[in-house]
Amino acid sequence: MTANILFLLVCVELFRLLIIYWQEQRVSIGVAVEVCIVLVLREVIVRGVLESP
């Protein structure tokens, strides 16, 4: 369940990044960093859950 919620957050952040790009014709570094952080946290959480006995 947590992995699905984090995946949804990543999709929302990517959509927000796309909207910013369409409006300003540039990529917001702050939003891109937020997306990367959420992606890394998702991978850590998912791997921790899958590897736990």
C-alpha cells in the first residue's frame, strides 16, 4: 500500500514538473529534486518491505 501511495506522489510531482515546463519553458530544479527524493525513498521502502522476512 505504501509503495502505491509513493508511486502516486511521484506521478503528481512529475505532472507538476510538466505543467511548470509548459508554462515557463524551463525545468524547475527544486521540483526535479523533490521527485528524485521521493523516488529514492520509494525504492528504499519497497526494497525494505520485500526483503524483510
